[in-house]
Amino acid sequence: MPSFKNILPGDLAPWFQARSTTREKFAFDTVGGRYIVLCFFATADQRGKAAVDVAFTHPELFDDKNASFFGVSIDPADEAQRRVVGKIPGFRFFWDFDGEISRLYGAIPGDAVPGSNVPLRRIWVVLDPRLRVLKIIPIRPDGSDGDELVTYMKSLPPSSTFAGFELQAPVLVLTNVFEPEFCEKLIALYESHGNDESGFMREVDGKTVQIHDHGHKRRRDHIITDDEIMRHAQRRFERAVVPELLKSYQYKATRMERYLVGCYRAEDSGHFVAHRDNTTKGTAHRRFAVSVNLNSDFDGGEVSFPEFSPRGFKPAPGGAVVFSCSLLHAVSKVTRGRRYAFLPFLYDDEAAKIREANNKFLGDDVASYEPT
């Protein structure tokens, strides 16, 4: 008797990375902030193709802003013979030829290996913008599932108010973390001591490496090495940030990673697309991120949390947004001026043990951690 995983409304949708029609390695956890429709059609035979065609005949539902469609195929012929083809905006396909995604969502049995005799449970899975399961609809031989899906999608409120109202992300906004004079000092340090293009961390062949992709991130950083400046930043965090973390989240931060001033520049279209800060072995120790604005003379450059709402945060100079590294977040494109920010991560002694243990997973271009 085949054993299928059963996911239910209210469950957090399983995350995965897989090859798709748009990316060689698509991180599914980054698509939050819109409704997601997953179509586990298995193979583009008559029944599977009919399900896919339902979505394509309603492009108004899938614009990549309010909702997106992802078909999931376990049949290599679908790709080789172009039996299904993605279309941007709105329509993508995952090539799930090893069955990993389909097993996670209960579309094939947990011990199944894709092939001609795999038992199938073809389903639609609708997710909310926080990537939690809203509805599961079986794909039926009579095609009635298509009408049910379309009716349901049209009944949903806009993704920005999917809960019935705009949500507040579970973040702290703190004023007066840094004094005005210290903000100016950090900006001057950035301008006078040089800066470099910064990348982002990604797992490649089991190693955490730094990647540069201007479509994903555009920022220039200055790494602070002045002991006096680092000690002052520590003292300010101990007074203004650490007690608030303890009060709000019952978390005692004892360590700081990165002393750097980052700059998102309008001349570079500086930005950082939606991402999480702890998804590789080299970053798994990170618990909270802090974004301290150092100036206000810029447009754009706001920090947002798409899983909750499109609202952006722009604290006054010296103010900070503090948030869990697990939260999906983005920095909007700077359209005027330059946004300067102090951008560390906070963690504790237990997380430091994780960081030390994961040194062996760091690529050659990532500095190893030396415990203190």
C-alpha cells in the first residue's frame, strides 16, 4: 500500500531547491509575499496538460505580484519535448525528475522513485504569502478541479491583505541606537577608507561561497578594522539593542558578526532582492540581523518583509530595524542619493559553537571563524 505524505491547511509548505525553467537552482523559500499555486500534474499527458492549461487560460490571476503559478513535472519528456513551457511573468515549472518535491507534498509516495509505475496523486496546492498551505484540490478526471481552483483564487483578498488586513512583521524598530556624530563618523570612514563590491552567501557543492550577481544584490561595503570604533558600536548595542532583544524575544545576544558600513547607491541601482540570512552552513549561526541607518537623504532603500506585507521601513539616522535572520526580507532599489547603513548579525555562545563547527564548510573566499 503506497504511503503518501499528507499536508493540511495551516501547515508551513516544505521548502526545497530545484532546477526550474528560470533558474538552475531555484530556492523556493524566496517566493513569499504572493499567493503561490503549485500544480503537481506529474506528466503532461492528457490529464496533466489539461490541468496546466487551466492556469494558462487565466493569466490575469498570475502576475508575479499577487500570485504565481509553478507546475511540477516528474517526467523528463516534458522538458525534452517542450510539452510544457514557462512564461514570465507568472508561470514557471520545476523539473522534479528525482521526485524530491513531489514526495515532500504527497504527490507521489514517500519511497517512490519516478518511473512508469509510480502511483500518482495529482493535486493543486495553494499557499498564502507566508508560504503556508491554504487549500488542496485533487486534480479530477472530469476537470472540475480547474473551475474550483479559479473560483477560489478569485475569491481571495489581495496578497497585501491576505489575512484580512495588513500585517506587521515581527520586527523591532529602535530609535537612537547610534548618536548623530557616530553616524557621520561611520559615513566619513566609508568615504575616506575605500569600499568594495559585496556579494551574498550561497551553498555550492556543500560549501558556503560568496556569489556576485547584480540582479540579486548591488551594494558596496567598507569593513571596519578600527578597534575604538568597533568598541563604541559594541557599547551602543549593549545599551540600546541587547536589552530590547531580551525583552521582546527572550533572547540574550552576546556576539556580533561583521563590523561594516554598507552603501546602496542610486548610481548603481543599489538593492537586495528577497532573501534570508541563515540558509547556508556558513551562516546557520546567525540569529538576528540589525540594519542601522546612518543617513536619511535618499529615496528607496527601504527594508521590507514580503511574507507579511509590502510595507517598507526607513528608520531615522541612528535608528535600526532588528529582525530574525529567518525572515524573508529585501531592500528596495535606491532611486536618489545613497543609503549608508551599519549591518551586523547578532548571535550567542551556543550559536558560536555552530559557527566554529561549520568552518569546514566554508569556501576559500570566506574567512574562517576563530573563537574568542
